[in-house]
Amino acid sequence: GVLREVCRHKGVEKVVICEIDKDVIEKSKEYLPSLAVGYEDPRVEVKVMDGNVFMADNPGHFDVIITDSSDPIGPAAALFEAPFYRNMYAALREGGVICTQGECMWLHVDIIKPLVEKVKEFATTVEYAYTTIPTYPSGQIGFVIATKGGEGCKAPKRKDEEMEKVLKYYNTEIHQAAFILPNFARRAIFE
């Protein structure tokens, strides 16, 4: 689904997706075709390999890195550790943005806070945002968002009114509201 949504934006010149398991791609195309439609976009280049290795092999290459990972257990645990974030940061161009799956503030502040603290050691800005996803535990998922140079991401960089007309959920106000945390989460993550 993330690939499909990124490909909706005409200003995106190229998308490189890295997936460790080729079967995930094939099964997505077979059983979730409306979500996997992004793979058909000519701007998409697919790499089947370990994402951590891919990041390390591509310093200074990307404007935006989005990690849509599973929960931090088993093989995916490495995607929630400082070395992976350092590799992503190194793979960004100046002014770039990282957005990663950031767990749920209602359930996983114990995972979110140390991750944010580690990323603060090298990123220019580190923020936490969230959205509602009815199928996720507690109906929410969060995002750890970090930048390399520039300012944070709380305010949209551009407003595309035509795009907002076709999107089901996202708009400028939702974007800004996503960064407004309840007191318990703001204190637990950032204080």
C-alpha cells in the first residue's frame, strides 16, 4: 500500500523498493492486487535484498526513505536499532527525510523512546507522528520521522489541492494534527 500511495504523486521521479523476501512481492501481487498496483509503475525499481545492507551500499542517494516494516521481533528487530537508522541517515541526501514504522504510543512507548533517543544523536530533527489504522492494535500506528538538514516535517512542504481531492484520508490538517501528541506520549517519548 505504501508503494501505491507514493506512486500517486506525479512529482516523484523514481522509487526504489527494497524487500528481503521475493515471495512477499509475488503474493502481494497475487492476493492483494489493489495494494500491489504500485509495482507496475515504470518509476519503480525493485531490489530483493536485506534493507540494512542496501542502505549501507547507497550513501547520499535518497531524498526520502520510508520503511514500512513489521514489528520489532525476529528478523525485523534489526530495523528498529541504531545501526539501521545510521545507515538510512547516511543514505539520505542533504535535506532528506526518513519515515519509519514507529509502533503504537498506547502500547510501545518502551520501544519508541529509546529509538527516538538514539536517532537524536545524529539526525537534525526527530519527530513522532501517528495515524489511525483500524486493523492495527489499538487502532493506531506511529511514525518516527527524522531529517538530515533543514527543518522538521510538522508542516507540509507543499499543498496540492488537486491531489487532496482524490485522496481518501490525507489532507494538510490531518498532516499537522498527526504530530500533536497526547500529554502522556509527549512526556514519555520526548522528556
